[in-house]
Amino acid sequence: MANPERSTELLWGARSRRGLSLERIVRASIELADAEGLAAVSMRRVAERLGFTTMSLYRHVPGKTELVDLMRDEVMGEEEVSAGAGHRSGWRAGLEAWARAGLALYRRHPWLVESLDGSRRVPGPNAVASFERALDVVARTGLPPAEVVAVVTLVGGFVESAARQVVETARTERRTGVSEEEWWGARDSLFQHLDRYPTLSRIYREGGYDAPLDPFEFGLRRVLDGIEALIRDESRDESCDVTRCVVCGKTIDAAATGRPRDYCSRACQQRAYRMRKS
């Protein structure tokens, strides 16, 4: 079982730049994954690519799990350049730029999708920097802290889901040599059975499938529209003097006497205290 403490040490520690370094190992692994997929990456294959023995690699990284952590964070450093311009614009342009930079990253490195399996992944400095950029963009809207985190998580989750579809479609087309349009266009035997479904048949006859909308473009606009509506609602609440918890964003009932409360519960107050201490 991989040791998350070792991953943290490797991701955040100082690295040597002489001889067979961690940087060279990570870069060779990324090149191999870009060319052949994540399954092709092994300590042996990377060692062969670099002209060293497999045991030489183990002196720098304990195994493939930690190596993939390092690979993922290395390529995430590419986002900073591609998302920089949108970051200086309004919240919507900034968040849209962040989302597009994320999808572009998955397109350049399709193996990233495979590396995201599981929820307990130690983030490295580039991953945290990307998260920080998105948080900063959304925080400038004035949303409560918990909603800022939720908005960034929502957009990040949408990008990851869209990327999985894009990557899987591209992988299938490369493997079979048949495009999605060609494959579905040859399904006459299936379409003969679909006239029993009236809504589907009507949508088809009325051109619903003639010019399909791009799922990423359509979905991103709807997600951002929803966030915009949330920001408008929050602004209206503020104009009505609604008090919200500074930690989770929940509405706080006005106190009968004394100064207004900042927290909805003792738990949120303690959480705020711990955050200040850290």
C-alpha cells in the first residue's frame, strides 16, 4: 500500500538536479504516458528509457503510485500559463478560463483521467496553486467561504466529467479507426426499434440530432449561469440584511439582544478558530 506521507515528502520536498534526478524520472514517465498511456508506465520501462537500472529509480521514488502523484502535479503546472489571462478578468471569465485550461490539460495528457481514480490523492504544489487560483476568482464575488469552495468543486467536477468523455471517445476512435459519427450512423438495426418511443422519435424527426451541441460548451455555460444566479441571490440577501455564517454560509437567525453573531453553531466557531491558529 502506498504511503501518503512519502508522497507528500516527494511532492513538496527539495529535489536534486544532478545525475539521475527525480525531475528526469518524472519527465520521462510523463513522455511515456503521453505516448502509450498510464498502463505503460512502470519502473522498469522508465529506467530503460533513461538508460539506468530499475533499482536506480527506487533510490528516488518508492513505486509507481508515488510516481504517478509526481507526474500529475508536474503537468498541472502547465495550467498557470494557460489560465493566467482569464484570472485577471471578472469572476465568470476567470472561472471559464480555469475550466478551459483544465480540459486542455486533459487533452494534452489523456492519462490524467486514469490517474484520478480514488478520492484520497495527496495534492502537490501545482495542484494546490491551481485550486488557489480558482478560489481567488470566486472569492472576489463575495460568496460565503463554504460556497466559494463548493463552486470551485462544482466546476472542477464538471471539467473532470467532461474530460472523461472526451478522452474515452478519442481513445475508442484511435483504437477502432471509426469515428463516433460513423459508428452511430451504421446502427440502422437499432434505429428500426426506436419508433416505439414517441418523444425520442419526434425529437429525431424535428432535427434534435442533426447538429448536436458540444457537451462541454453547453454544460459549462449552464454551470456558470447557475453560479451567476447564486451570486445574484446572495446579493439580494445581503441587501435585506440577511446574516450568514462566515464559515459555512448558512443563514443565521438574528440575535434578540447583543452584537450580531458571526457563526451559525459552536462547531463553525471552533473551525474558524482552528483555521486562524493554523
